[in-house]
Amino acid sequence: MKPNMGIIQAMIRITAGISIVGYATAVLVTRPRKLTAHLALLAGAMKIAEGIVRYCPSMTIINQFLHKQDSQDQEQDSQGKEKDSQGE
């Protein structure tokens, strides 16, 4: 896995993850069976892990989609220019 985020973004994810885990832990102390607190704890742990390894799977998917869109747009632009030059 190649890192797909910078140091600052990784630090932000780690900080946000620690905050989310702290909040979820505080809620679970008072209401141990609350499902949303368990999900928040899981999401916070995931953010901490993403920050540590500097890899986010969803960013990879989004970047692949955007690069596919860019290549299709460039291909359409080049085809349009070829048609314009043939028409003259």
C-alpha cells in the first residue's frame, strides 16, 4: 500500500479519531448497550488506523474514479478537435 495522504491530513485523522474514541468511550461508560456509541468507537479506531498508515481506501476509489473521468474528458476533447479540423 502506497500512502495516499499527506502528513497534515494524517495528523488531522489521528486527532479526530482520538476525539471520536474518547466521546464513544464516555457514552459507553454511562450507557453500555448503545449501538451508536459502538459504531462511533469503530469509526474512530478506523480513522486512527488510516492516519497511522497514511492510507485511505475510499480516497483510492475516489481518485481512480476522478482519473477515469479526466481521461474520458480528454479523449472526447481530442476527438472533437479532430472532427473540427476534418470539417474545415
